[in-house]
Amino acid sequence: MFRFVALCFGMLVRFFRERRTLLLENLALRQQLVALKRRHPRPSLGPFDKLFWVIARWVWSAWKHSLILVTPETVVRWHRAGLRIYWRLISKVRGPVGRRPTPKEVRELIFRMVADNPTWGAPRIHGELPMLGFDLSERTISRWMKRAPRDPDRAQRWLAFLRNHREAIAAMDFFTAPTITFGMLYCFIVISHDRRRILHVNVTKHPTSGWIIQQLREAFPFEAPQKYLIFDRDQKFGFEVIAAVKATRIIPKQTSFRSPWQNGVAERWVGSCRRDLLDHMLR
């Protein structure tokens, strides 16, 4: 009696369902029946069977109700694996990707402009290139300016100057040392190039031009044997400091922009001081 009622109820439900849904359900059941009839101890689903259920999941909302052989999570896993294979194949297709490469002649032109006009920046070169028929953004020009080859003769001249005047060169520099109370101390040094001898050292919290000038007076109280003083382009070494250096009959020599190697003796001493002393102390 119960089976007869269930059969009648099922027939009534199928009577009111859409014909498209009935066809999809019939197709799904027939596909699983074909898989069960294969001559294997355990029914196996091939690539076409998996593709069938992946497509059914995509176009049919009630696909789970007719699925018997595997669980819905397995079909979802097949779908994700198919997407991975698809994107792997897409990524292997070699083609032009990213921004358009800068032509070689334009790069060489930028390098030549940088070498012939050291004072020109990216905005100036960006204004000159359209007059020559090249359309590049200022950001691209700035990126290629950083890759411009340096003049080797200029570096050789500086190294020759350091070697030939080693006994007559001194260097000054600042470096910072954090404190245990999250403060900052500014350490000032003056070092001689001939024997790497420290001529003067002091510490302050507020390095002003007047304080630096006083340190130079203490470092060179009388006529100094050094003829040149090397320092970087820190804002603390302003015009007043340069004038004070000239007043001691010492020729000031500022290094180039972003060239710490030109003041290598002072930079090397600062690194040794940090590694051997300051990194092992709490101030």
C-alpha cells in the first residue's frame, strides 16, 4: 500500500514538472546506467563522464538529485581540476604580455642625454623627446635614467685623487644611534685617511650648523696638515659649514648624489662601529 501511494505521488510530481527538467533527469540517469553496465569490478568514470557532470552542474540547478554514483563534492572537485588545467594551458601560450617594450634606439638616446647633460632630470628629457618624435611617459624615462651606464673615467679620477692625496685627506660624517628610551643620538666623526685615525668624535641630540662648526674648530684647532675634507650632501652640511671649512684653509670636497663609496673610509668606520660596539650595547 505504501509503495502504491509513493508511486502515485511520484507520478503526480512528474506530471507538474517542466519537460526540460524531466529530459535532463532522464539523460543523467541514462548516463549513470551506461557507466554501471561497463565490464569492470567497480564502475569507473572516464573523462567524458566527468565532463558531462561538470556541464550538468553548470546548466542544471537540480543536478544533485539525480546523482547516484559519486557525491556532489566529487563533481565540484572535478570542476576545479578542469579550471586548473584550463588556466595552465592558457598560461603556457607565449605572447606579448605587460607594457610595450621601449625601443633600443630610444633607450640609447636617453642614455646619451643623461651623459651629455648631467643636470637634466626626467621632466626635462620628457619635454625633449616629443620634439624628436618619441612618446614616452615621464615615469618610464625616470626608470631608464637610473639604468644609464655611469662614466667610468669619472670614477677612476676620484679613485686616483684618493690614492694620490691620501696623507692630506680627512673625512667627516654623521650616523645615528637609537637609545633605550626611543630617542635618537647623532654621532659626528672626523677621520684621517692616511692611518684611519679618528681626529674628533662627539654626540648630540640636535645637530645644528653652529654645533658642527664648533666641532670643526675643535678637530682643527691650529693649521691642519690635511688639505682636503670629504663629506656627503647631507642637509646638515649647509653653506655655513662649507664656509667654516674654507676658513680653516681646507678645501671642501662634497661627494656625488647617492655615492657613499666616495666617502668609503668614513662609511667603513661607521659600519665597524655599529657591528663591533653599538649593536652590543643598550644606551
